[in-house]
Amino acid sequence: CFGSHHTSFICPLICTMLAPLLAFTCTSSAPFFGFMGVASALVFANLGAAYGTAKSGVGIMSMGVMHHEAVMKNIIPVVMAGVLGIYGLIVAVILIQAVSGDTYSDYNGYAHLASGLACGLSGLAAGMAIGIVGDAGVRANAQQEKLFVGMILILIFAEALGLYGLIVALILSQSSETCTAP
């Protein structure tokens, strides 16, 4: 309970007394939180992907009017924004497989909600950053070719925000506790 260095009879007694307080229950509302995690991962990540695609797409089209030869080179922000939606889809598929009816604890529901929110909101933030940087970056790149590498580096760091959320979401999705009937 408290470590192997305590050998007295008090520690097992305390652990036995605290065990019912530390047990997680199987309530009917637990799957709701799991499903909300699934929806949060997918919806928020896709909102970020959609915003990033739309915002940088506007910049690409505006830049393409005068410099149509650079459109395909500057499509990178749109691709990076689309990847954010894939992050949300990955987490949603992993979470939905873990949600069950009878043996799903409150702990699991909360962990899966946190997992979905971590991925989804990180994807939303990354999508906003990619959209803003992509819009300004492709317009600036049309004026000065030397700005391309700088734009790509900024986009990589913006995409990393979504990747951090994915990593934390995957770790949280593997968190599990058994439950007892209420």
C-alpha cells in the first residue's frame, strides 16, 4: 500500500479500510463521458482542420491570382491542417472501442473525456495557428521567395501542438480502472 519499507501490521489494516473509498463505481453515466470524449476528439480536431484549411486556402487563392505557378508549392498549410482531422479520427476510433456498458467505470469515462478534449482542443488550437500562419505565409512567400523556409518552420511548430495533444490523448486513452457495482 505505502511501499515495501513498512512492515508493520498497521499498513495492511489501513489499506483494507481505505480500499472501498478508493474503488470506482460502474454508473450508467460513465459511458456518456466516454462518448463525449469520442465526440470531442473528432469534432474539435475537425474544426481546427477546417479552419486551417479555409484560412490558408483563402491566402493561397489570393496569392494564386498573381503567382499561379506557386500554388502547388504553397499547398503545404492545407495538408498540415488536414492531418489534424486525422489525429482526431485516430483518437475517436481508439476511444470508441474502449467504451462498454457493464464494466465501464467512472474513472474510464473521465479519462476518455480528458483524452478526447486533449486531442480535440489541441487540434483546434493548432488548426487556428496553421490557418493564420498559412494565410499570411503564402501571401508573403508570393512577394519574397526566401520566406518559404521560415513559413514551413512556423507551420511545423504549429502542427506540433496538435501532435502533443495526440500523444497525451493516447496515453490517457490507455488509462483504465475496474469498477464495482453501485
